[in-house]
Amino acid sequence: MDVKHPPRKPPKFIGILLLILLCIQSTSIAQDDAVPNAPPTLTAAKLIGTPPRIDGDLDEDTWQQAPVATGFVQLLPDEGKPATERSEVRVLYGDDALYVGFRAYDTNSTAIEGQLTRRDRESFSAWVHVAIDSYNDKRTAFQFGVNPRGVKQDTYRYDDTRRDPDWNAVWDVATIVDEHGWTAEFRIPYTQLRFPHTEKMIWGIQFTRDIARKKELVYWAPLSSQESGTVSKYGTLRGLKDIQSQWRFEVAPYSLGRFQRASGVLS
């Protein structure tokens, strides 16, 4: 007579082992789907009421309500490491211009370098830059920079890595050096940018800081000397809504002074 035995149940540890393996596999899949080193994102705040006065003072309530971009990373001298000085950037958008407030903290504000030169002239100075890929095509951008003395630099970037320093735009900026470091307050008219008209816009954006005395160059959206690409590595600016294209015409009043010294003859 055949005797039938009931099937044996697998030991409990086998079920536990299978569960652990499933968890490991799920974690691996999630990691594979994640985007490594994804560029950072900042949301621009809608300007409500009177636009900020362009005087370098970022203590106005309008600025305090805007999201903050921080976490800058070195390209030089120690690539990939956090910046040694803290930076904070805020972006506002109004009906006719984009506003950028850049706070460059410095633990030794008396050592901040800044030379007074002609516009677009390179000098041994601290600098902050804002670069805007308003087409979001990862190839072209409009870059605006300033040093603590208020000297302007502007550059048109194209083909991702190439630049035209002879490009000049009409825009405003003011700076202040204080006990905390220095600030730069930008007003960039939409007339100086190029973008398609859509209800909601996504732009590429990059913030850069050069700390001259430390020979330190830091970026908000990190760059690598081991990889090609500049504009294509920018971060993302979101939150822009109902921005209208403007006439590409701006007038910038200015005055020109001249002093000439000549020897006189007394009779």
C-alpha cells in the first residue's frame, strides 16, 4: 500500500530570503530609473506691486518672498567640492523684465577684490554672472555679469560652448559691499532676450561666482572639466507665466565727461 505524505512547506528562512532579494531588485530598478547629477531647478516668483529699486539692496520684502538658489559647487580649484563661501540667488519676473538678486556672502568682506575698469574689461576682481537660455535650446544664452565696483560684462553664448564678448545689451545692475560680503541686483528687460511666446515657460539658467583672492570659480549648476558642454549643463528656471514679447528697442541715457590739463602762462 502506497502511503502519501503531505507536501513539505518550505522553511521560513527561504521566504525571508526571497523577500530580501525582491527588495534589492526593486531598489536597483529605482536607482537605474533615477537621473544621476540632474541639474538643479529654481522657481521664479511673480512680481506683485512696485518693482524693486535697482540699488543693490536685497532687504526689500519682495526679494524675501522669492525661492532661493544655493548649493554652489567648485570648478576651480577643487572640482566637485562645495564652494567655500555661501551664495544665494533669487529671481523675480515682472511684466517687462526679469530681476535677479545675487547675495555673495564672504567671511572676510574687507578682502573682496574689485577693480574699476571699462565695461567688458577683464580684471582681477570678484564677479557674479547670470546666464539665461531663454529659448531653452541648450545651445544659446545671454550672460550678464558684474564686479563689486559695478563694472558690467555681457556675453552672447552660442553653439553650447562658444561666446561672443562683443555683444552688448541694455540692462541695469547695482552693487553693495557690506560686512556680510556683497550683493548684485540685476534688471534684465525682456527686450534683450529672445524666447517663444507660450503660456508657461521653462528657461535654462546658470549662476556663476568668481572669488578672485581664492582663485575659486563656482557654479550653481555644476560643470566638469572632464565633460564638454556649457549651456547644455545649465539648471532650470520654472514658474514663468504669461510673459509677453517686447519691442526690441531700449534707450540708455548717458553722459560723457572730459578733463584736459594744460600748462598756463602768467604775465
